[in-house]
Amino acid sequence: MPFAVAVAVVFGLSGGPTSAAPAGWDHPGYDAEDSYYNPGESVINASTIAKLTKKWSVALRKHDGSCGGFGAPMVAGGRVVATDQLGISAFQALTGAPAWRFSWEDPGDSDTAVLAASGNTVIATNGDCNSNSDPDGRLVALDLATGKVRWRVESDMPIYTVVVDKGMIVVSGESPSDEKAVVAYRVSDGKQAWKKVDYEGSSVSANGYVLVNKGNTTSALSVTTGAALWTKPALWQAKAATPAADRFLVTNGAAMSAIKAATGAVMWTAPNKASELLATDGRRIYRMDDHTAEALDINSGRSLWSRGLPAEGAQPIRAGGLLYTGGPALSPTSGAVITQSKFLAGHQIPTGGRLYTVNQGVLSGFAP
């Protein structure tokens, strides 16, 4: 399988991030818990969101025939890091100035990478696009400041889930030619730490524990050792964990449940509330269901409010007293629409007093 070009293109004379670096968003869902809740954001709020103006904008690299695309950006160490159709590009978070670019050897056989940061290391996981019977996966570690490759691993198994936590990368996958497995690698050197065959993983960690499935059971495994904390006779798929990492939000068919992370005990079950698009601030759960945003009580699963949206809802995000929906910003407590000058489209990341968006191959930074 073609792998990655080992040399990154670095721009500028200084490889270090700016000293006035914004706060970060260094996992797909803000944190390893996939909560999509940024408690540190305060600049962009109900009184300032209507004042957002575009501070910079850059076109991400495009390539005819690429099977990769434009995912949600990641923010860490003064960089905004985004996928494009050739690989991965990083920019200065405050100015949009290019920092470095990393290219796949064969963009026509490299799908969109999932990005996360651990310290000053960017972890990118993806796979090939052109094999249904024997697809492969890959993990690449890049220096956050320069984009230079630190290590890379080629996986015979495709990668369908990934989570980065506690200095570990935990992935899972399977194919007609590859046994189902959950595998952990060290961020420091890419060496395999442990492997569990016949298990299926998730992309959620609650303070260093991930939920995995084997048959009709679910276990919580330590990301560092692979040791089981508990096992229950239930088939739960983790969709998020609370910011405090005290409970997992899981689905089983059409139902959503909250379970205690430490014991697996079920706290409540809400029928017909399963969703792939969840966020939680530890007080409420926010879910999308087609054109409707809904909030549930974290302690009971009871519906608190619902709001119809003008278009299909996107991944909900909580930050700065706002609930981002991919359309109108809402009040997280009541679901009321917050007045804003216009709805911003595309992937949205609010952090450090900035709102970063990727929309149709364009990365932009907004601020009040």
C-alpha cells in the first residue's frame, strides 16, 4: 500500500508556534471524551456572535482524483491543522499564515485522515480507498511545529475507530481478510503496546478507559494496558463521555443510555433517543435528529427542549454559552435561537476567541 511522503514542506523561518497561541481543540470532539464541549471559550458568546467577522481565509489544497477530503480542523500549539485532498496542512492560528504541509504518496488511494494531538505530536490515521476485500490502515505521527514525520505504522487492518488519550492511540477495525481487533500504540514511538483480537472498539475514552465489544458483551479497557475494568452482558456502542469522564453515553439499537464509567451500571435509558451526533457539557446532552435539535437531562435522560432547524442539523458543539448546530446558534438552556448576523456553514471549531470553519475546501478564522 502506498504510504506517506516523509518530507514535509515547512514555511517561514520559525518552526515554533506563536507565543499568543489560542486555546486548543486537539481531538475530533474537543477532548478524548468526544464531548464536543469547550468550557474555556468565553469570547464568542450570545452578545458577540453577531459581531463575528472573517479575519483570514485560505484555500486548502485540491487534487483531481483524490479520495481524501476536507474534515473538521484541529487547533493545538498555535496551529490550525486541516486535512486536504493531498494530505494535511497547518497554518498559524491567529493569522492563517502557512506553517507546513504534509502530502500522501498517493492521494488517489488515501482517504481523509482523522487528526488528534498529544503534546507536540499530531497523530493522523487513515487508510486506502481502492480495496474492498483487503483494505489497509496507517498511522502517522507528525511534529506539530514543523510537520516532519516522527514515525509511521502501516496496518494490515483497516482503521474504523481511533482515540488518542494518556499517550496512547487505540484503533480498531476488520475486513474480509483481517481479523477484528483493538490495537494500542504508543504516541512516543509508534510501538504496539497491546492487542485484543475479536474485539471492536470505539472513538471515545473516559479518563483513559475505552468501551469495546466482543460478541454480546461490553468491556471497559485501560488505554495504557488493555486490562479490563469491568465487563457487562450488553452490547453498547460508546458515542460520547461526559467532560468529567464519570459516565459514558451509549446506544443499543434505537435507545440511548448513560452508564457509569467506573462500573458499567446503567443510570437511565431513553428509548428512541439514539443519535450519531451528540454533545454534552455534563449538565445536558444535545442530540441531532434530522432537522431537530434536542436537549436531554444528564441525570434522567428526560427531554428538556427541542428546536426545529431550517436545515438538517450538524454535529452539535457547546462553547461560550452557545449551542452550535450547523445552522442557528441556540441557547443550551432553553433552545431559543440566538441572534447572529448569518449562519456559518461547514465544520466549526470555537476556541481561543476564534471560530474556525472549513467549508467547501476553504479554511477561515472568525473573531468578534
